[in-house]
Amino acid sequence: MAPVPRRTAARSPLPTTSRRGVRATLAIALVAVATVAMSGCTFGGDTVDGGTVEGGDFVDDGCTSVVVATSSEKVNMLDALAAAFKESPEHEALDECATVRPVNVSSGDATRFLTSGEDWPDEDARRWPTLWSPASTVWTERVAAAASASLVGEPVSFTHTPVVFGVPETMAKALGWPGAEIGIADLEKLCADPAGWGSVGKPIWGSFKISKTNPNTSTTGLSAILMQSYEASGKTADLTADDVAAAEEFSRVFEECVIHYGDTTGKVLSTLYDETQNGSGGSGYVSAVALEETSLLNYNQGNPDSHTVQPGETLTPPKEKLVAVYPSGGSIWSDNPVTVLGADWVTEAQATAGEAFIDFLATEPAQRILPEYGFRPLDESVPLGDLFTEQYGVDPAGPAITLPRPAVDVVSAALDQWTQIRKPSSVLEVIDISGSMDDPIGDGRSKLDGAIEGAQATLGHFRSTDEVGVWAFTTDVESAAGKNLIELRGVSPLGSEGETLRSSIADLRYANRQGTPLYDAIAAAYDEMIARAEPGRINAIVVLSDGQDTDSSISIDSLITKIGKSSGEGGGDAPVRIFPIAYGEGADTGALQRIAEATGGQWFDASDPAKIDLVFASVINNF
């Protein structure tokens, strides 16, 4: 059986002069790049928390180590492919043995790392990649344009997965699934109709809610906004920047349904999974999730965040599965390329072994492994197997129409448009300034320094019309916000006050720092935001805390009861979601996770406080 054809690219190292070698400052630099991304100048991918690089068994086995940087949903599959490679003719043809080692790093983080001009941001050089396999060729094209074409060579796809809308089965049936064709225009009508689910006879479900990831940081989010433009134009090919411009009002209405913009579908799916397992069916949280088919398959197997499944780990399927709605107007596919990096840290032996592994991925034995992990093979003679069935919510015949990836200028036009039409935000940031925030974080900064710089970096993301407020909390202080609270800025349109607010946040270095009334601060912030919440905005509270509550008058159980009121069946028209950051090893992660889950928000792990800049950047992608 003939293998899938591929191109072999000559390796051309990135010149040493392009690397600035200032890795100590890379974290801050990456936040700056992430902020620039919001304007459409560059963009990331399905990000891991805080932009970290995870995974990989680096025990020296005497073979050439070939690290492949890949997003979380492909790590398990690439582990299996790496093991099969060891037994392949492609491996036998090498002069010395090679071991392929997948590490978990998102498409977007890798894009930022590679375009920064720095070394790979990992102190352990053994983890620096020889191969890169992002979710889509769009990321390799971005690196080629922003840094060097020789850095990414000539990537070639080895598997693919379509972007679909995952809908809880009960809700999908209310839309006529599986018999009816459902298009993005049908979902847009549900968004525009004030009756929401009531327009199809289900008023108890409330408004129609969509979850999408930020297109500046996610392959799926980017594909979704391009699919919206295709739908509005009525085209199935040759999308132009003019088509994108003409689709502006259509896309604006669609964005109004978004609950918040996540940085990964995994976080949204984890929240939906928890809601479903707790008996609510998730209907108060979200109605449809834009995601890759492989992520839907992982969800329905009980792995909502597509994490690396450990040996002996038992997965529990959700009580209600998601079903894949393949939009009748067509889907864009994530084509999952792989390439040998032309970076100067890649040795000739690693490059040769990497090319051999890429050759192996195109063979029938490798292609047969892909469906076991929820990915579709490019070799059409390979059967899809048992996962690609209605039992797991997918249709092996879908999608009926494939939408081609548009030209780079069209992608840029779509990103620029989204920046203008995305759902507006109303966000209150609440920062812990208790005494423990003076602790050092190991890079010359205190915890408070890191929190201040992270909060300041978020301001460049917001538009002048977005509402932004900042409070701080500790004991023995008082302000207009109340006892134990410092109001740096009330929640109001940011306007041109970004620099003034940055200066006010910097003043926290000189504030009184005593106890930790965490629960009281959250309760007061919730009251403030509920009183002003509007249906047309993402209403949210971002809480940063580095410790246990020590000084509140309200208990955690009473707080959960209070803040969970707007996240029940139907969810209300203007829910306030809370996004806590657990800062440092002393943070009460259990309580913060409960607080996030009670409101349909997400919590973020900044247990390594030196990475707070990156975690703040990840949080802000939701708004």
C-alpha cells in the first residue's frame, strides 16, 4: 500500500545572530508578544496553562533524543507512534538508534517562543524540540512570516481533524439532530432571537450560549471566525478580505452568544463535564462548543481536557455526551503538520532522525494508529475504527464540505475584525495584597511585584469601551468599595485611562499589607458585579490570591451558595463568572476551584509564581 506522499525539506539553521539570548527576561517578553497578538499582529494556539512546556521521559537510553513539541491532545498518540517507530524500517535505516519524546506545548506558545528570537524557554536543554507539530499549518506560516522560513522548513500534514460544534445530545435533538442539516446561520438565528431556546420550545434552557476560544490563541477559535465569514458569504472556497468585511454584522451577532473566550477548549470542556456529572446537564453553562472533532471524542471518553492519560488511569464518560454538529456550510480542518526545526540547537543526528520519523508517519502502520486516538488518517484506505461512530457522538461521513484555509491576508483581516466585534467585557480584578505577598519568587521580584506586572500587562488587551475595575484586599484598610478593600478604580469604561490605571496598580507596592479576607472580598466583588451586570457583556471577576482565607466573616459554603445563584438551570441573562488565580504554593487551590466552578468560571494554576505574567496572559484571553 503506497504511503502518504510528503516533501522532505532541507535543513537550514536559524542564524545565531537572530537569538538574543536573554532567557531570564523571556517570560515578560512573551506577555508583550501575547498583548501584541490581540491586535492581530501575531497569534498563538491552544495554550497550556501559563505557557508551560510539560511531559517527556528523558532517561538517557543511549539513543539520539528527538523531542517533538505538540499540543496536549496529540501527546498520547505521539507516544504510541514513537514506540512503533522504534520497530519500523525507517528507524532501522538510521546509523544510530533514536528515541522520539513528545512534550506538551501548545501551538500558540510554540509560535510565540519561535518568533521571539530567544532560546527555547526551558532550562533543561534536553527538552528543546527537534520537531514541531502544531494543530494547523497556519502557525508554521506565521513563524515563517514573522521570523524565518528556514526555521520551519516545509511542514507536512500527517493527520487531520475537522472543527465542529459540540452540542449536548438532548439540545442537539431539539435542533433536529441527527436528521436535520444545521448550519452556523441556524445557530446565529438562535443567538439573535430574544427567546433563545424558547424559540424551539425549550424556554427553561434560557438563552443560547456558545463557547469559543480566543482566535489569537487557539486554532479552533481562528477556524470558527473564518467559518462564520464563509457562512455569511455563502462561499465554500476563495474567501477574500472583502468577504470578511461584509460578514461583520453576521459575526457580531454570533459573538453576542459567547459566554466568554477561553484560551483552550479543554478548560471549557472540563467545566461542562463537571456540570454534567453534578446533574445539571450543563444547560446553564453552554449550549454549543466550537472544538475539534478529536477533542469531542476525548470528552465523550471522559477526558475533557485531553490530558496525557497515565498508565492505570480510569476515564469516566460524561452522563450526557456531546454530539458533533458538522455545519452544513462546511468545516475547516486542523491539518496537524510536522516539521524539523531549523534551529541552531538541532544537531545533524537529530535532524536526520526527525526526518526519518516524519517519513514513518506517512506509512500505513503509522496511519493505522491515528484513529485509536481520535484523529483521522490521511491514508483513506485506513479504516476509522470504533471511535468514529454515533456512540461517541461523531459521523464518520462528516463533514460534507471542506472549507479551504484562506490566504494569510484574509486570516489577518478576520483577526482584526474580531478584535473590533468581539463581545465587550466588564471585568473587576481583585488582588490579594496580604503580608505573604512580600515573599520572593526567585527572579528578583516579590509576589506582589509579579502580580502588579501581570495586572498591568492585561490592560493592553482591553478596548476603550470595555469596562475595567481594580480592587485590592487585606485587613485594616477601607475605601469606597468597603471594609478591607482598596478601590484603585471602579468598574467603568477604560477609555484613555490605561496609563493612569497602570500607575495606580504600581502604587500597591506601598500599601498596607496585613491579613487575608479572601471570601469577604469575593462576596463584595460579586455584589458589585451582579448589580451592574449586563446581558450583552462578559461579566467577570478575576481574583488573585496566594494564601488561605484568615479574616472573613462569610464562610466558604455561604459564599458558594451566594455566587452560584446565576449559574443554575437556564443560567440567567447576565451571569457573573469568577476566574481565580492560585498564586504560589500556599494558595487555597481547593477553595478557589470551588469558587470558579460555582459560577461557570475557570481557575488558573500559578503555583510557580515566577510565571504569573504568563498566567495573567492566559486568563485575559477569556475576555
